Amino acid sequence: MRLLVVEDDPNLNKQLVVALSDAGYAVDKAMDGEEGHFLGDTEPYDAVVLDIGLPKRDGLSVLEQWRRDGKTMPVLLLTARERWSDKVQGFDTGADDYVTKPFHMEEVLARVRALLRRATGHASSELECGPLRLDTRAGRVSVDGNPIRLTSHEYRLLAYLMHHRGRIVSRSELVEHIYDQDFDRDSNTIEVFIGRLRKKLGVDLIQTIRGLGYSLNPPDATPGRR
């Protein structure tokens, strides 16, 4: 899953990017409202962590413009403001959740996981597909209870397919959602990662839909059906 962090404090921005990257996400960053708005307007993020008090353009106006333009990605607001009226304004503008500074990083991670689950229709932090389990909280993958060790990109790809289980996902969509903006993207590497995942998982869950992409389904399911 690919995230955007828009925070003008250099230290906090770095801490958020590192924590989210360590949790298995592809993360882009912006230091002001103008850059943040541009990235959110032009890139397909799965969620955004957005500070309200930004230079050049404040976070609420950025969020309001995104929603006006039809951008529906979940947004977690960060703010030092504690008044309930500010929180109401944020939700009415289109925010999905709210964290007040100072905060514990684990809380941000938990709220991001919850936003991603709700956006993709999952109730639990543990995603399942037949014998395959992916614990988004711990970043662990297992098949029939046996742990599977994956590289960071293999994990990102599998996590995206798990969040969108039963749906056909194109190679271009995978490229857009598992790499950050600084990565040298090559759609041909998706086939390599898919091949490695199939070998490591040892079960026939990832189906190739010729000309369309890939679909993750239980062994007895047909592509495109949950």
C-alpha cells in the first residue's frame, strides 16, 4: 500500500516516513501544502497523513480541494489544535480520522491500518485467503500456520493483493501502489515478484488473468469473485 506524508516539521516528517516504511508501506513525503496537494492530486495513494498547519497552503484547504476534485483516499489529520470545533471542521472538510500532537507513533500506525482496512472492506487486522494469513499489525505472513519470509517488495505486493482479494489488479496498478515516487519503476519486475511469491507460498492462490493482471483467490474461487 502506498502512502503520502505531508508534514512540515523535518524531524517528525522523517520519523513518520521511517515508521511507515518499516511497517511495510511505500511512502512519499511533502514538506508544504502546495507540494502535498500536487502529489495527492496526481498520484494514486491508498491513504494520506496530513498535517493541518502547513506553509504555503494549510492542510484543511488541501483536503477540501482534494474532496472537491473527487479524491476519495482516506486522510488522517495531524494537528496541535485541541479544540473540538477544529476537529469537527476537519471531519466536515472530509477527514477520516484525527490525531492530536504530541502522539505515539504506534497510534498513527494503528489508525493508518484501520483506515486501509475500512477502505478495502476488511474488519480485522489479519487478512485471510484460504490457508494464507497476513497479519498487518505484525507484518507477518503464514501458510497453514507456517511463517513465510518475504522481502519488503514481496510483502507490499502480497499485502496489496490481500487487501483487494477477489479483484483483478493490473500490473500498472501494482506498480503505482507498491513503489514510492523515487523508485525506478519497471512493470516487468512485477512478474518476477509474483513468481517468487508463488514459490514461497507453495499454494495456488495468485492467478494470472491474461491481458488484465492478477487476482488473489481461495483455491476453489473463480477470478473476480470474493
